[in-house]
Amino acid sequence: MVTIAAVGDLHIGAGAGPRLRTLFERAADEADMFLLAGDLTEGGELAQAAAVCEVFGGLDLPVIAVLGNHDHHDGRQATITEMLSRAGVTVLDGSTVTVPSDGTTVGIAGAKGFAGGFTSRSAESFGEDEMKSFARHGEQCAQTLRAALAELDTQWRIVLTHYAPVPDTLDGEPLELFPFLGSHHLGAAIDSSAVRVALAVHGHAHYGRERGFTPGGTPVRNVAAPVIAAPYAVYRLPADPAGDEIVRLR
């Protein structure tokens, strides 16, 4: 059985590394890999990124991350990515990584994603240049995720984003914020995969709910820390990669 530890939206502050490290050290005993769904820092400052490295660097299991909007706030996202990579964290941005696990292979396609809203209530590439740019950026982010998924040739496929691919997991957030919390283009990219995606993981929606599905039936989990109410969640994937029974163990 493949087990996944996951959390997002930790918003780690400078100097918090030693205090938080102990919360995550046991993950290697519970899971095959650790997924971080963005907003790792409070405001994208390098001192905050250094604390993230202290928390997740050198854990005895593969750690895979995407950045979030908070991690981009200070304009240091490239440096943050380099810092995390040096600490042993794989940062995905329209890219993939394959993790061997107990005789099988798990492929993770990751991208930050972007906003835009959901079907019939979404931003469209029409009107002012600013609106066109906003809508097109969301579409382009989804296209990079679609292309990354197409590269995977693994038994299991997992999608990791910061922004939500479905509105299901936003339930509890103000409706006015839905267009800024995710995009139906991400869900469409997940459903475009020729081979079933076993699980999609995201964060960003602090007041949403944990469980949802894409229109094509892919299980989605919102792992924002306030939602899962734990340092991290642990999920067991179904015995059949085409199944949809994701069991939360922790």
C-alpha cells in the first residue's frame, strides 16, 4: 500500500524551524513520501524559507513541494526554490518526480496553479488587458500541469497544487472568494490524463473542507493545515490505482 503524508499552508515564520521540526520527524515511520501544498512561508522572506528548510530538510523520506502565493509575495520564489532544493526538498513547477515505493512507482505532477473560478462563474480572456492577463495566466498554469501529467509513465499518478482544482473543497469559504481560490482549468487538466490520477492534493482554502472530486471522479483532498487540523494528514491509496477509496490514517 502507498501512503502519502501531506500538508499545506503552514505559513512558517523566521526562527520557527527548531520548534516545528519535531512535529514532522515521525512522518518517515508513517508514510512513503511527504507532499507540501504551498504557502510554506508567511510572506516569502528568505529567513522564513530558511526555517522551512530546517523543518523539512533531511527528513528520512522524499519531500515534494509546490510553492504558494505567500511564497511568491516577496519576489524571492526562485531563491526559495534553490534553498529548498539544497535542503533535499523537490520543488515542482509544471514538472514531475517519480518516487519508487515498495515495488511500485508513484509519479507526482506539481504546479502552483492559479485563480480564475469555476465553470459558468470564471474569469474569461475578454475585455480589458488586465482581465485577459489574469484569465490567461490561469489557463497557462493549467496547461503546464496538463503537460506534466502527460510525461508520467508510472503505476500511480498524484497531482500536487496550491490552488484548488474543484469548488467542492472550498465549501465553507465565502462565495466571493471562490474565483481567487482555484480554477476549473486545473480540474480539467487532471481529468485530461489518459491514465487515471489516483489523488489530487491542494491547499490555499483555510476555511474549506477536506474532501472533493473532479468532474471526472478523481479524489481531491484539501490539506491546508487549518482544514486537516493536524501537523499533517496521512492517506493510504487504494489497492487498485483506478480506485477512489482514499483512506485517511492520521
